[in-house]
Amino acid sequence: MARKSATINVMEAAARKAGRRMIRDFGEVEQLQVSQNGPADFVSKAQLKSEQILRAELSKARPTFKLLMEKSEAMVGTDSEQLWIVDQLDGTTNFLHGVPHFAISIALEERGEITAGIIYEPVRDELFWAEKGTGAYLNRRRIRVSSRGQISDALLATGILSDERPGEEEFVSIIQPVMELAAGVRRFGSAALDLAYVAAGRYEGFWEFGLAPWDVAAGIIIVREAGGMLSEIGGGTNFLRGGSIVATNDLLHAPMQRLIRDTTHSAQLA
């Protein structure tokens, strides 16, 4: 196993501290499901607590680094070449409904390149992590993308619709041809974990629209170091900030990217 760098150790310590708090809050959410008002306000507070812990821990360890975090001030720190990109709770809807599938995601962007990242799933205590040139890992075990080379054998994942994405009819017209060709398509509600699962060989591929940098930053380096391939749905390379992503093993990227691109184009013309 590769030795964790100081950077990975900083990320892991921050994520585990926030994760411990998140697990306690998640236990409360499960109890609140039966209340008349529901747990929405409580979950917003839980998300804020996670943000506060991560911000404090990362800033304490690297006080000059800038920080980009969902629903927060975009930048702190003075070092324009070092940027933390953080999602304090990826899978909020799952958390809200008591579904144990959510994660904390932290990446480091240095001079415009993602060089390190972790995705921590606190319920299963699964830490996916990678650093440039050292491979990708799940806890202490090295991971690699799957070796399935046919879409008919592939288990794929995609995202869940939100108000900012295409309408339901258009989405169905995109996903239906993929479902007809693939072994299966899953929609589990966490882009970070979908990318981590591609890296671990649990999925052969993942695609989604309407993404922000904090949704994908850590997953990009983990997939890449696990031997996977990434692009925008249209084929571009700005998948960190371009809003869409296709991530696959090293055998299926061209056919899957073409399939998603063509079905998307057809849906837009319909």
C-alpha cells in the first residue's frame, strides 16, 4: 500500500471528524422521519455543522489555502495556487430521507490541476483516496476500474434530476436507450460515490449533467488513478467545471461517451 502523504492525512482527519458528527445527526434524522414537520430543518443544520468542521480543520492545517465549498463563501486564504474543493454532504436528499448513502468529498487543486482527493462514506466507513502518481485506494486496499469491455455487461450509474436539469421527458428519452443496451443503470443520488464506485470497479461507468466542481473534483483524481477515463459528455476535457461528465473504465469510454452524446443530441432534437 502507498504511504499516505501529509495532504491526504489532513483531508482524512477533517473528513473523519465531520463524519463522526454526521453519523450522530443521521441517527437523529431517522428518528425525526415520523414527526409532522419532518427533518428538513435539522438536515440543513447538520450540513452547516459539517461545513464548519471541515472549514475549521482544513484552515487550521493549511491556513493559506483557498477553499471552494457548496453553499459557502467561495474563497478564503491567500495562496492563489492551492485550492480545497469540498462537498460537506454529497447525497443530501438521501440523508434527509434516512437513506444511508452519502459522503464527504475533499479535493486539492494545485495550479489548476487536481492532485489529491478523498471521498469518505461514514456509514460504511469507506475512505476512497488517491494522489497523483500513487494509485487509488479504498481504505488500505488498492483499487482499479473493472475489466468489462462490453456495454451489454456494464452496470452504469447516472444522476437524479433537479430543477436546473432537463425535464423528465427529455431525461427518460436519454436514459431509455442506455437501459436497453447496458446490464443495468443505477441512480443512487451521490455523484461523488458514483465516481468512487467506478474507480473501485463496482460500476463500469457514470454520467451526469448539471454538476458543480465540488460534486466531481475528488472523484476525478480517484477514477484517473484507478486507471479510468473521463470526459465531458460532448467530448471536451473541462469536466471539472464544464457541468457534465462521463467516467468509465479504460475499455468503455469511447462507446459510452458516444452513446450518451448521441442520445442527448437526439433528445434535444425531439
